[in-house]
Amino acid sequence: MTPAETILRRAGDRGWLIECAGLRPAEVATSIRAQPWASGLREVVPAATTVLVVAETATGMGKLAAGLRTVLDESGAHRAGPPPGRRIVIPVRYDGPDLPEVAERLGLAPGEVARRHGAREYRVGFFGFAPGFAYLDGVPESLRLPRLSSPRPRVAAGVVAIAGNQTVVYPGGTPGGWHQIGVTTTRLWDVTADPPNRLAIGDRVVFEAVTP
């Protein structure tokens, strides 16, 4: 049976919303896209705790639901396995304006915050808030802090920041309430490129420290 914590709900006449508490939405979405019947889908959109599946037509929604349940039951999406996607290495200079305060609040030296942040492999869970804004899951417990109480009105492109269990690289020109710990020269969002997003759902991201 589908895991008890996973709920399938209708979302309009052509959609199903999977509430996948306890599962990894990015991996669920990857498993769905790999199915032979996925050519009949218009969109598969993972978010923080859900996956939205939209079909091309409103016919056969019951059959689609059965297929989705089979994916959740038998594909191994809800079991630990090799992470999907490419491995992307992003050089980062750990000298962000919030790094000293972050270190103090966590009881760590700034260099140790940088070391722990760079020691993990993060996964692109979903996109949101602004074009190119990828939420990267996997910040260790020892580095987790809530967002700022007052967000900054504008954050430059390339700023590396943390909040909760996620880290991000700001695409530029947006407000931001995350703790800025570094900066990268790597452009992850470029409207002149095809596709404009450097990252994709399921990609694995590693931050590599560089000297200022």
C-alpha cells in the first residue's frame, strides 16, 4: 500500500497532488517522470512537501491515480537510494555579512561554519519565490537557524545563504531573509542561456571554498 503518510488529492480536472510527508518530493517526481506513461503528463512539479502532477487531458484520471500509487508503492521512491541528477560544484567565498553573527549564534568559529556548510552534498528540492531560486535541501542540524525577522529589500546575485534545513544561491534582484554566509561568481540563472536555469530538480550541489 501507499505509505500511510502519503496522500493523493485531486487538483482541478487534470491534476493530482501528492502530499508526500516523509518522502523526498524530488525523488518522487523523478520516479514519476521515468514511467512509460509519463508522456501523457503536462507537468510534474515538486515542492517542499508535495508533488503536483498535471495530465494533458482530463480523461483517465483514475488510471493515472493508480499509476501514481504504483510508483509510490513499488518504484522505491520512498526508500533510500542513490540520489538522482548531476553533481554540480559551486565555488564559494565564505565572507558573507552574516557569517560572524551566524557563527556566534551557533557557538562555532566562522571557519567551522564554512567547513560544515561545504562538507555536505545538497539536493535541489524545488524552485520557487523567484525565477532561478533553487531550494537546496540538506543543511546539517548544527547550522540550522530561522530566517531573519526583517528581510533585506534586495540581495545581489550569487549570494550564498542558509535558513532552516536549506541553503540557496540568490539569482539576484530579489528581497531576502536568509543568512548570507558567502558569495559565488557562478551564475545559476541566466536569461540569455537555454535553459536559463543552471540547476535542475534532483541535481546534487557541492560548495567548494575558495580564498577571498
